[in-house]
Amino acid sequence: MTAQGFYRPNGAWVGDVIPWQEDGAFHLFYLHEDRGASGGGMPWHRILTDDVVNFRETGESIASGGLEADDYNVYTGSIVLDANGKHHAFYTGQNPNRLGEDGRPLQLAMHATSTDGMKSWQRHPEDTFGATTGYESGDWRDPYVFWDAESDLWRMLITARHNSGAERRRGVIAQCTSTDLSTWEPIEPFWDPRRYIAHECPEVFQWGGWWYLVYSEFSDAFTTRYRMARSLNGPWIVPEYDTLDGRAYYASKSAERDGRRFFFGWIASKENSCDAGAWQWAGTLSVLEAEQREDGTLAFHPPQELRSTFQEEQAAFSAGTRLVALDGYADVVTQEDTSSSFRLRAHFEIEEGTREVGVLLRASADGDEGYALKLEPQRNRLVLDRWPRRVPGPEQWHINGDVPFAIELERPCLIGPGSHELDVIVDGNLCVATLDDATVLSTRLYDRPTGRAGAFVGEGAVTISQFTIATRDSGSSADVATESRAFTPSA
């Protein structure tokens, strides 16, 4: 399946992305996850894009090494270009039948090169190496290689774990150095916070006067985080809002072009393609762009290239529409369903003391059922809610009312009184919502494929200064006619 601005291969899913930018084009190598359909190991595939919107699959890039090979599974790594114009791929090799000293499938750092512009790769098994002294042999993956000009050498960052200490806090980013990209010497850890089980898919890059360390973790929260420092050697600062997105967006890594930095990750699918299903590993490619603020912290949003694919914009509600429900709830809903693919922009003027305000997606005609992107000023968070929630029994009270939103999709952000914008892109079952061009929440919308759009307020007041819906083809946008209601729940 290919949606404009997103990508999923036919019959398979996108796993961790290894981005490489060269001559204006992004080469996006990725773990091709077919969930057992092929009966073979994991390969790298490659897609190309020059506009981060339209993607072209080039097919298998680095194949599984075979049933008996160390790299039966070809897992995450990185790409570099040496001074002679040769491309080098560093990747994780794993074979479930080869166990390390810790009894877990052995993970190895492996090397391949290309002399034909990354069309084909030659393996170099003589360069393979496993965990060095002090680290677990079953966690030695995601080698990220980059040139350190100040030290005049290559550095490799590796997802690793200490072989002693508190079990869930052994995660460390190990480090090796090289002068020839073949022989690697272990040195002190690059980052050792004793904080998580592991720091997956690490990368570092410099942007202006700041260095950034990006990694993904799954023990405190299933998410991609970043740290910042004035020097490659740290100390690393924890920004107030240190995540790129929520639970659904994972293993994101970046590439730069013309001063812009793009992050390539995947929006996870769910079991049985339903809202209540468990999140799965791998999903659909999704691109975010980072903006650097004056203090060095990063804001995230979809690239303008994706937003520009939605052009048939219409106002759904009149500018100045005010919803007031100081001790209740009020909403306004379109009279027609939205199309399956649309971009919704809602500008809110939130009044002091308002407890919740937001956008309804794929809602019923009365606005009662559907998805809700809720801004909660008192808690400074953006969350996704849905109604009905899970209903485990026949009685009226048999409902998950004590789970007020999708817990794993809570996004911390500053929401004071005044102007705020929700920019929402829905494409099929994909949803990417952005608050104030800085905080992103990506998710899936499975159970309700159709419905109306709307806005709401709970226990407060809000003025809607803009509420527009844009589509990709004329005739599929929501009807501009609306209806509004307000009610106060009975005791």
C-alpha cells in the first residue's frame, strides 16, 4: 500500500529506517517485515524519495545471509561514504539459532560495501565483531557510524547492555573507533545513564552550536527521545519535552538536506486491525521535520511537502464561532462525513479556566461517538480519546470509564489560555496530529473508517477562529453546513 506522504510495501510493513541523503535524494533503507510470510530471515529493502512525499521502492537491498549465516536477520544499522566514494553499510547480524554467553540470540556488528551507488553490496565477514568486554552478547546492535572531524577518526555507537547491575537499567550506548572502517577498537561508553533497558537505534548529529543524541527506548515509555549538548562529549541535557511523538511512532532516525532535518520512523499497526488491538512491531513509514528553537530545543511537525498535498480547503465553521459550557459540554459537528483522507486545521482561542477543548474525528451525527483529540490545559497535555471505549459486559456501567483516554498516547505540552492550533492529517487509518507546530501525536484510527468532524469544549469556553478541512480531490471535503448543541450531564 502506498499513500501520498506515507509508505508501506505491498504485503509487508516498514521496520526501522536507515536514512541516507545524497545529491538531494533520500535513500531510505528499512527492515522489510513480512511477519513470517516469506519463511526467511529479515532483509533490508530500499525506497527512494526526493520530496519526502512520493516514494519509489527499489526492492531488496541487503538480503538475509541464509539459514546458517550469522546475519540470517539483517537488522538496523547505518550508511557512510568514505573519502574514495565507496559506501559502507554497518548493520546488526542475528541468527536465532546462534546463542551468546547470556543464552540469547547472538547479536553482531557486521559490514558491507558498495561501489555501484548502493545498488549492490559486498559482505565483509572478516570485519564482524560481537560484544566487547563488560557487555551482554545478546544486546549488541544498531551500529551507527559517523566521522568525527575533530578527532580525525570514525566512531561507532552501539546499542548495548552492561553484563551486571540492575536488570532493567543496564542499557548503555557503547562506542568503538576506527581509522579504516574495518578494524574497530572499543573505548569508553558514549552515554551511560543507567536509565533504561536499552537505547535502540542511536544517532548523533550537529546542528549549529548544538549536538543531538537521538535514541528509542521501550522500558519507561515506548518512544523516540533526544538529548542535547554543546559538545559531542556531553554533558547531555534533558529538554523539558524530550520525545518526538507518542507510543505509535518508533525507531525514528534522521537525515539532513539544505539545512532541514527530517526524521523517518514508523507508525505501528495494531493486532487484528482494531483500536483495542495490541501495538505491533513495524508499520507504515511516516516523516516528521524538526525545527530548532533559539534555545536549541526541537519542535516537530509533518513536513510542508505533505501538508501541501491537501489543497481543496473549505471552512467548516464560521470564524468567531464560540462554544460555551462553563459546567458542561458543547460541540459543533459537520453535517456530512469527511473523506477518507483530509487535513483539518483548527485555531482555538481558549479562555481562562477551560478544562478541555479539541477536535472530533469520524464522529457520529450527534457527536457522541467517534475519536477526540483533546487539549487539557490544566494537565498540559494532548491526548486521544474514543467513544465508545471498550465494553466488557452488557450493563450500562460495563465500560472502561476509568481509562479516560488512550494512556499510551498522552503527549505533554504547554497549553495556556490564548491561541492554539491543531493541525490534523488523516489518511485511511493513519492519523498525525500536531499542536502548535511543535508537538506530534501519531496513531491509528481503525474502528471508525467514516464519520464527521467537529469541535468541542468541556467546562470552559473557546472561540474557533478557524476550522478548515482540505482534501486531495474535489467533492470529498466535509459539508460546510453545521449544527451545534450544548448539554450538561445529569447527576
